[in-house]
Amino acid sequence: MTKPTSLTRIVLGKYFGAFILILIALAPTLLYVYTINQLGNPVGNLDIGSALGSYLGLLFLAAAYTAIGIFTSTITDNQIVAFITSVFLCFLFYIGFEGIADFASSNFIDQLGMSSHYKSISRGVLDTRDILYFISITAFFIFISIKGIKNEKLQKKSWIQIASLFVVFFILNSAVNGIHKRFDLTKDSRYTLSEASLDIIKNVDTPIIIDVFLESENFPSEFRRLQTETRQLLEEFEAENSNIIFNFFNPLEDEANRDIIIEQLTQRGLTPMQMSVQENGASTQAIIFPWALASYNNQTVTIPLIKNKIGTNQQELVSNSVQHLEYAFADGFSKLTNPKSKKIAILKGNEQLEDKYIADFVKKLGEYYLIAPFTLDSVAKNHKQH
């Protein structure tokens, strides 16, 4: 005689059967990874850690989608209805919450969706918050699938159990925000912030709002890289402290007031930059503002995103600037969170260099210290005697 199989085993069997099928479908794509790695110049130049993160992200996403699909198949006997419902729920969890978050400017709503969690893992960063999120989504939908099959009409007890599980997962995901761990799988640890940067933002308890002027449809590929790297860096800052809030926009989007906006930004010290744009075989010149504005407690600082170096082309300029990004933002945050308190006196009247020769040096010091001229009494007396 055979022992009846439990309902839980049936649901789990169906789930793992579908999930393993997805693994089999993904397995042949490993050949592409090997091919790209071998064809690289030099050979082996592919960042295996980043590629591994992409596959892990796909597996977590597939696990959650499979659980949602199993759930929708338990609420209807019609396969078409189940498929459409599954697609809708997957769309809602991946893009829906992100869209609502953009409209409402809410980071909390954004974290309810899969998009931000998947993007973080797929670029090679394993965060315990992202892992717990996908495990929670997967386990929750498997649980309600089992309950839905057991009771075609869910009883009060089942509803209480489902609500309790939801609350438990919600509390766990909220609690892990303060004790999370991040593992950077990339070859050069490009998504790991330095200890100095972490020290600057760890005590920020009110929002730092960052407006980045890197949003345009006509960016050449080099500047799209700068845009992507800037966004990823700010996401790392945001992951460490949720009070780091940023948005990208195009300051020259309003064509009618373009000249006025350029003049206003230039007066604030945000100098524009001309770049070459290749379109339909023709080269045109475009103006961009490679700057960011960071605001904190009624203070605002400008953050340069381009590190100028004479004699470099656009590609080299962007590459140098990407290496400088973390320092640029950390320096800006430091200016906001550590107001100028120390003073430096500039000695006058003793045959020092004229102001025009040290203007740039004094201006740079003035970003961090209170600067004032100082004349020694003995120097002043000697001048009077002469």
C-alpha cells in the first residue's frame, strides 16, 4: 500500500519542477559567458563576479516568479486566466511599485518592489536585505498556495495565518535594514565604499537631497557611462544610509527658457561643458552640466562630476572622472555635515605673493576653512617707519 502524499509536498513538487525547468533553460547561456571570457582582450578580462551576480539575480527573480505562478494556478481552473493573472502580478511586483514610488517619491514603496532588489544583485552585490526579500516573497506565495488549495473558501483561521505570516516577513525585512551585510563579488570591489566615505554618512540623520544634472537622451556613450556609474555610486550611498536621496534630471529640458537657465546655473558656479554627439553620421555639439547639487539642513554645495585634465579626449575624461566620483561626493557630504569651524590666517605685508597668484589656492582652502588676512604688528610698524 502507498501512503498518500501530503498537499504541501504536491505544491512544493510542482514548484521545484517548474523552477528546475528554468534552471535547465538558463544553463546553456553559460557557454556565452565562457566565450566572452575567452574572446576578451586580454583573455579572461570578464568580471566573473559581476556575471555570477547577474545569474544569482535571475535565479532569485525566477524563484519569486515561479511562486507567483503556482499561486495563480490555485485560484482558478482556467489556464489562460491563471497566466494573465500571473503576468499581472509579476509586472506589479517588478515595475508597479517602482512606478508608484517615482510618482510618490517614496523609497519605502520602491523597496516593496522587486526591481531595486534585483538590480542590486545582478550587478554583483549580494545584500542580505535583497536575499531576505526574495525568500520572503517566494515563501509567502507558496504558503498561500497551500492554504488556497486546502480551503477553496479560506476560513477565518487561514486568513489569520496568512496575515500573521505577512506581518512576520514585514517585520523581518524592516529589522534587517539595520543589521544588513553586503558582499561585493566584483573583481575590483567597485561597489564597496571606502571607510572614510562610510564615516562621513553614518551619522546623517536628516535627508541629504542630491540633484544630478545627468539626464539626457542625446548623451554619447562615454557620458552614459558616467551617468550609470554616478547612479550606481549613489545607490551604494543610499544603501548605507536611507537619508541619501537623489534624482536625475535634465536642467535644459525647457527649450523656451534654455538661455536663461544656462545663465542662472553659470552664475551659481556650474560651468557648462560642450561635448560632441554623433548622430546619423554627423557630429554636433551639445551642452551639458556635469554637476550635482547636494542640500542638507538649509545648506547647499556643488559637486563636480567631471575631473578636467588638459589634453584628454572625451573617453579619457570620463574614465578619469569615474575614478574620482566617490571622492567628489564624499567631499561634498563632508562639507555639508561638518561646517567650517577652523580658521586660517593669510599673512600680509611681508613680501608674500600677491593675491592674484594665490587666488585659486585660497579659494580651495575657503571651501573647508574660514579664511582671513592677517598682518603682523611688527610688519605694520616697519611699513609706517619707512
